[in-house]
Amino acid sequence: MSEPPEYCSVGESKPAKSDLPTRLLTAAIGIPLVAVVIWQGGWIFFAVVVMLAMISMSELAVAARRFGSPLVVFVAYPALFLILVGAIIPVWPSSAILQTGFGFSDNLLILFLPWISVVVLMIAGALAYAAPRRITLVSLALTMLAILYVGLFAFLPLLRAYPLGLALLWLTLLCVWSGDTAAYFAGRAFGRRKITPLSPGKSWEGAICGFIGAVLVGALVGYFTAIGLQHGATLGVLVGIAAPLGDLVESFWKRELGVKDLGKLLPGHGGVLDRCDSLLFAAFVAYLYAVWKF
């Protein structure tokens, strides 16, 4: 009888048992560091997020270069940095912009940056067309998509800077971690029905258990914080849906670029984007819900 499918990253066979201690050791070291940075907040947290985003962009750049459609890096990195900085300055508690009454929607840099990036990329492609190593349309499109994708890191400091931001960010993180853990072990134990050929290791049984885990943790955190039980449970539902979708999206990138992992920075977990893929989508929906309800 064949092994049951599991809830793991795309392209991976069932992890060897020796991988689990490595994953646990990395988590044991990483989680306290994450906790300290989140607690500190402010520019320390923002600087760490920028660093993680830049590493993630470099991981995509390496994979895209090996794939044969290199990113236009002299546009990708500055555009990503501007997205991160431009997103957080208007809502930062000490920001002069915030004190004058402007908000996120008034930040013209953020509103127009996608179009600015498109214009710069297209001009670069046109000017380099006659060069020996010209920029292809595929590279331009891949670069733009990478900028917007990795730019989702901006919603982490945005969520942290929001009222109740510390509780909201911890709720989001705990829902992602608990959902991922429940899905992983449930999928290994009794997963049978595969979700998608994109990621053969993912099972519906694991996904359902992961969703339930996220909802329960969301409700629990909400009950013991100012978020409230109802909002906590609702956020658990949203994160329980968004997080595995974020994982599938990153699996799509890896499958298309022909890589198993986007990096090896985190032993047992792969690269930064391998570890943060679910969190990016979860933070995005959590921030939107916070803006709507709080």
C-alpha cells in the first residue's frame, strides 16, 4: 500500500524523519527571535521585514535566472524598497504625515508605484533591445509580478502599526503556525484525497484540520485579548483560508521556475519565502479586516 499524501511544500516527497528535528531546532531558535522583534515593533521590526523582503526577492531572482528569464534587478530592488517604505510611513505612529491627518490612501507613491515600475521596466526593455543581452518581455512581466508579490511583506509592519496591532499580528502568526502544524501532522497521519496536482503532497484531510486549528486558535487569542472572541474567530477563518492559498501560490512559483526550494537559509524549512509564503497572504487579509472592523 502506498504512503498517504501529506500536507507539505510542492515538489517534496515525504520528508525523512531526520528532517523533523532540524525543523524543530530551527523553529526553537527562530520563534524567540521573532517574538522579540515583534514585541519591539517600531523601526526594528520594519528593518527586519525589509531585510526578509530583500532576501525573498533575491531568492526569486536566483531561481528566475536559472530558469532563463532573469529579473530586471536594477528595477526590482528599488521598487520593492519604495513599496515597503511608502506603505508604512503614512501610518507610522511617529510619522509627521500621520499627524497632519493623511492616511494610507493618500500616499501617492503607493498609488502610482505599480505604474511607475511598469513604465521604467518597459523603457529599460526598449532601450536594451539592441544590446547583446536584451531584456525580454517575459523578464519584464516576471519582474513586475515579483515586485507586487514580495511587496506583500509591507502588510506586516502595516498590521503591527495598526491599533491593536500587536495582538492582531500575534493572532495572525499563531493561526498560520497552528494551521500549518495541524495540516502537516493530520496529512501525514490520515491524508488520502489530494487537493491539486500542483502540490501532490497536500490532502483535503490535512487542509481541513489546518483550517479548524486556525479558527480555534484565532478564537482563543481573540477571547483573551481586546480583539474579542467573534473577531478572533472570524480572523481565524480568513487566515485559515488565506494561508494555505499563499502556500499554493508559492508552490506555483517554484513549479514554474523548476526548483524544489527557493533557498536554504533556514535549515529544514528552505528559504525565507518558503517560510513566509502563507504569512504574506494571511497578513494581507488580516490587515484588510482590521481596516474594515477596527
